[in-house]
Amino acid sequence: MATHHVPTAAFAFGLLGNIVSFITFLAPLPTFYGIYKRKSTQGFQSIPYMVSLLSAMLLLYYGLVKKDTLLISINGIGCVIEAAYMAAYLVYASKNDRMLTLKLFLSMNVLGYGAVLSTTFFLSKGANRARIIGWICMAFSIGVFAAPLCILRKVIKTRSVEFMPITLSFFLTLGAIVWFFYGFLHKDYFIAVPNVLGFVLGGVQMVLYAIYRKKGKKLVVEPNLQLQELREEIIDVVKLSAAVCQDLNPVLAAQLKDVLKDSVGEDNQIVEIPSKPIKA
């Protein structure tokens, strides 16, 4: 009897995960409505949405390889929604922010994803291909959970939650719980493991929001400071991803390094981590 209950329970959590993740993808709508009304992106950055789009693209590829309908459905929808957010950001961003976002998009979502797609498709097959993609997806799932945390530095320094996406943080935390159980019951630990971290990091964000939400003050974001913070956010996401999947870092780090040099000058912060082969 137990062998029949686990797949049913896993499907139930996967279906619930699709619902929660769909709501999560819609969570930034108030943010973009505010951007539309102001006709300006102000202090908001594109990096969380860019990382989320890349993660959805990778998970869609993973779902196709694994023939997992629940992963395919929600990440296909996620790719469309996140692409719409990126398009809206580009419309209302300043010229400098727009150019930097386009460079990062081409480096990460086009060249980076293309490198992953081509190397895994032509150089691996079967279970080994799924395993390699699984490691890459796990790395970027952590990147998605960590991307909003880049704002916490600003929250603690300014005692303001003006730029903290609390709605997104809440649904990411809820989704992490649901997808953890889906991965655990489905025995897919590439899905289960990163969601443990997602729950912890999401909880930290909500605690800080509760502490600082009544101490908020309007911020005037200086262009140079804003650009420096974006640079630090990009480096943080790359390092977090590289810590989980060493093979992915050489593909993206070199491209990001060139982009950062063009946009903010000399870059002495990115340290390339030697790649290590993933054992079959």
C-alpha cells in the first residue's frame, strides 16, 4: 500500500507547488505597477528577475529531460512571466541601467544558457545528462532564493524596507516548503535540497521585514551607489551558484567579468573557481 501512496502524495505536493509557484511569479506585479505609475525603475534592480528567468529556463530543460510534467508546466509559464517582467523593466529603466541589463541578459540568459544547453546535450546522455543538469539547476535555485537577500544589506544599513519585496519573499518561502516535500517524496534531491535553504533564507527576510517595516524612510538612491550595489549583487549570485556547481562558474564568470569591466570599470572582486568534474 505504501508504494501507491508516495507517488500520489508527491503528485499532490507537485500540483500544490504549481499553484504556489504561479502565485510567486505574479508576486512582483505590485512592484511593476508602481514602476509603471512612476515611469521609472528608481532603486529597483533587474538581477532578481534575470536570475529567476534563467532558473526557470534551466528547470524547464531539466523537466523535459526527466519527463516531469509538473516541472515542465510551471517553469514554462514562469519563463513567459519573467520575460514579461524583463521587458517591462527595460522599457522604464534609465539608459545606463537598460544597457547594463541587456549586457547581463545576453551573458547569462543567452550565452550562459546556450553553453549549458549545448554542452549537456552533445556531451552527455541519459541519466548522466539529467544528473549534470540537476546540479546546475540546484545551483541556480539557490541563486533565486539568494537574489532578494542582496537587498538585506541596504535594509540593515538604512533601516528601510522600501526596496524589499516581502510578497515575493513570503511566497518563495511557502513554495520552498511545498517543493521540498515534492522532491523528497519523488526522491529527486536536486529539487528537495535547495528548498531547505529557500525556507531558511525566506524566513530571515520576513523577520527583518517585521523588524524594520515601521522604521522605514524614503531613500534617495545615488547613481554611483546604486551601480556599486548592483555589481555586488551580481558577484554574490555568481559566487553562491559556483559554490554548489563548480562546473557552471567558468561559463558565466568570465562573461560576467567582461560585462562588469565595461559597465563599472576595473573589477578585482570576481575570483574564478577552478572547475571540478561531476562524477557520474
